[in-house]
Amino acid sequence: MDSFNNIKAIFKREIKSYFQAPVAYVFMVVFLVLIGFLTFSVTRFYERQTADLQPFFFWLPWVFLLLVPAGTMGLWAEERRAHTIELLLTMPITMFEAIMGKFLAAWSFIVISIILTFPIVITTSYLGNPDLGAVAAGYVGAILLAGAYVSVGILTSSMTRSQVISFVLSLVFCLLFVLAGWDPVTGAFSKWAPKLAELIASFSFITHFESIQRGVIDLRDVIYYISVMAFMIAATHVVLNNRKSA
Amino acid sequence: MLEVKNVCKNFGDIQAVRGVSFEVKKGEVLGFLGPNGAGKTTTMRMITGFLPPTSGTATICGYDITTNPVEAKKQIGYLPENAPAYDSMTVSDFLGFIAEIRGFSGQEKKDRIDATLQKCRLDKVRNQTFGTLSKGYRQRTCFAQAILHNPPVLIMDEPTDGLDPNQKHVVRQMIKEMASEKVIIVSTHILEEVESVCTRAIIISNGTIVANGTPDDLKKKSSTGRLDDVFRMLTLDKEDKANG
């Protein structure tokens, strides 16, 4: 119960700090404009003549590359820069509670952004009859995908006191996780080492996201995302425990 | 009440703190003196559980900071160096956050915040964000955070640093008011402060304790009977002495 209250207190502060600063709104608006533009214009949504959200889910992992690192870069880097980490970590809480509070807050912030894409669903439903089961599964997949990105972001944020470095690092790490399952990359590998290509692809954010999009939430995909988050959170724990000063 | 047992801290090859031990009892105000880089802040960070010691430990009201950190931290109020707090939060929101994390809720939380705001004379700025406050108010806000839960142990790293003489006086007054019922450790560069508030002083140099006694005891160590001469005598390296 204590643990829950501690996580809740940190969660509350983080969420508030997102919405007290104009930066959060800016990133949300940029995200929504960008995903709308890519979905409707770039993929020629209206000319496809199929009412589904495939283009939307196709672009999501790429747009997350910008949105999520921006949302997570400050989580620890700012605490370290402003030395508030010294206050936070001398409070009667465990390191795990501090990390979880921040992680859940950043994840919720991204989930709110994802939910705000609902007009795309409405548009599609107005134009035709999309398979709402597949749409719902896609959204569940998107939320899990966002969790994995956020966990990478919280790790890179703990490694530096510069938000810019944290942003760049998490973008690069997430990009690697995306590219590992991107067809042009896996295609190049599969010609001479099909088993290796399959192995690399199985570590990718995209491969598991695509499999959920088909409308079936496979337990293996869920376990994959949860393992990524658990691993990144554990790594953050190690990094913060080994820091030398603020 | 507070016992530090042979704590050491190495940063790579550098030995920042090399075996510091001392005890502080309720009612004592311990002055923690030493030149910059002597290991004062590192020692305080180990006592408060911010940095894990390389070896040794500290017990706070019977709780070991290395094996039972959460219980130990509950006993401590800590004012870190340079009084950090979240720039975008208002003073009362900030204290609200601290109160929640210290386990207060509902009416008790409200009462605690109000009482602390009053005690630290922060009523006027309670709805101002921390980033807009002057140095004196920042220091007091962070001080408020440290005493909000009325801790039996209060640890302050240079609490009067950068304050004007009036503000310094207020902080010292508050320390004196609380002294009888708490264990207080104050680190400082200002030797007059030691004479005015501390019941005992420890001088630390190069990561080890070089003197431990009441301000009057320490003064006797020098022929001039002045604390700054004692301080210089104990903390200057031999080389520095040769160069004057």
C-alpha cells in the first residue's frame, strides 16, 4: 500500500509537470498533425478505396521515434541537471517506485496522445465499414509499442544530465529496434542468412506490432513488449544506482 | 540517535571520504566544517542515503541506511546543497508533493503544509512557482520541505550559503528553536555560524576527521584562541603552509 502511494505521488507530479509546461501541448499537436498528414496525404488514404487504419498503424512507429523521446528525455536528465534527484532519492521511497512513477506517467502521456487520434477512426467509419476488432487490437498494440519506446526513453534519460543527449540516444536506440524488423533491412539479410534475419526481426518493435495489427492479440507479442519494458526498467535501476553524483 | 560508522567513499581511484565515524545525540547541533572538496557533502549524501558508501554505514534512530534505507530516510529531513526544487511547481504544490511522498493525506496533509508555510514565512509566495523565487525564498522553500514531517534528524548542507545577513539570522534562529528536540547536522564555511548555533564541531579535511569537540575546545588548540586559526592550522596541507 505504501509502495502504491509512493508511485502515485510521483506519477501525479510528473503528469502535472507535463501539462504545466507548454512543451507537452506542442508535442501533442505536432504528433497529431504529423500522423494525420502521413495517414491521409502521404499514403493517399482516400484513393486507396479501403476503409481500414493500415496506413495509420504503418506510420505510427516512425512518428513515435520523435514523439516519445521528446516526452521522456526530461524524466531523469532534468532531475539530474537541477539536482532535484538528490531530494527525490533521499525521500523514503525505493528506486523502483521512483522509476515506476515516472515510467507510468510518461506512458500515460503518450497513451493520451494516441487516444486523441480517434478522429481518424471516426473518419474511417464514416467512409466505410472498418473491422473494428482489428482497429481495437491495433490500438492495444500501439499502447504496448509506446510502452516499449517509453522504457527505452527512461533508460537513456537516466544516463545523462542533458535532455538533448537523452533525446538523440533514445531516438537512435528506438530506430535500431524499428529497423531490425523493417522489410528493406530484413530483406537484405534473409538472402544469405534467413535464420539470422528471422532472429533479428523477432527483436524488433515492428514485427510484433504488425502481428497484433492483424487483429489477433497473441500472448507472445504481449510478453515480448512486457519483457522489453522490464529489461529497460531494470537497466535504468542499475544506471541510477551506479551514478557517482547528482 | 545518529551514528556514523567508518564510512568510506571512493570515486574510481579518488578516495573522497576515508573512514569517517562520529555520533550525534538528541539536542546537539553538530557543525560540519572543512574546506571545499574535503568530503563534507559526500559524507552527508551517504548519511541521507543518496550515495551508497563504499564501506561502512550510518544508523539513524536505530535504522541502518544501507540495509533499511526507507525506514532510515523517514527519520531524516534533508536540505541539499544549493536548495534544489522543481522550477515549474508552486511552493504549495511542491510541499504537497513532499507531503504525499512522506505519507500524509487529506486534512493532515493540508494542516502540515499550512503549518510549514507559516513556520518558514512562505505564506506570501505560496502560489508562486519556485523558478521565480529569490535565493532567500528558494532556500526557505527547500528548508520547509525538510521540516514538513517534523523529523527527529535534520541534515543541512550549507543552509545559509548565499543569504543576506537578515536571512542568515532567520535560519540560525530556526535552527536554535528546533535544537532541543532534534539531532541537527549543519555543514558550513562560516565559522561565526559555528560559534553561534553549534554545540559541537567536526573539522574534516581530505576525507578524514581532524578535530571533533565543542567550539571552545577547538579554540584552545590555537595559541590565538580563534576558530579560523584552528581551521587553517588543521586543514592546510604542508605544501600550502610553506607557500603561506
